[in-house]
Amino acid sequence: MSSLGTPANAKRFMTGGPPKRARVERVRVVAASDLRAKIGGVESGKAPADRLEAALVSGEKVHPQYRRNIGRGAVVCWKKVPYSRGAWSEWSREARLNDYPVLMRPDGPIHLAGEHLSYLTGWQEGAALSADESVRSIAEQVKAKKG
């Protein structure tokens, strides 16, 4: 489960114009992961609504309040998403040694970033670290051009 801001599972954000007129809304975000096809009964062959129900039942085993904190939900079976073949990439030792450095080098103004170009594949932190590295690389290019 992911916690965004405070209170747990809630993120406060501003909507409705300038800050003095803005209203604060409470949004709950839960990111749950089912790494294998049948953990917690969330089989990929089930209909989306049935997979969501199975995920809620599974979550309630750890957090009894789980269901009441979920307004709506979606369950993604990544292996069923065309061209995805899974939720994240995994590097072989050979590809990490040979291909990874090539993808990390900018090609002129083109810089690649994403969790797949980090040592934390499959994690948002990996994507953020990869993006940070690309931004640093772009800054270095800009600085070098200026003199």
C-alpha cells in the first residue's frame, strides 16, 4: 500500500482557483501489487470486477479497514496489455553490461528515462532516479553549449 502525504492514504491538493478561494479535497490512492498470477486469488483469467473483489478481500486480511477506504478501483493484468508483456522489465546480466550503457547515453538531444533504465526496475523510485539522471545530463549539455 502506498501512502501519499498525510493522513495515511490521503493526498491533499488545491482546486477551484486562487488559494484563498480554493477548497481542499481528500483523495485516497492505494497502489497494490500482485507479483504472481494467483497471489491472494487475483487470477488474471477473472473478469476485472472479480479481480478487484479478490484484491479487496486480500487487502482486508492485512488491513481490516481496506475496503471502506477504497471508493473505486482498477486491477490491471499487465500480461494482458498489448505490447506490454508484463509490468516491468528485467535485465539479463549480459544485457545490463552491453545494452544498458548504450541506452543511458544521450543521442544528441534525445535522452531516455524510466524505471527500465535504473537499477530499481519495476519501482516508481527507479523511474524518478532515472528521470533525475536525464535532467542532470540535459543540464550538462546546456551548460557545455553555453560555454
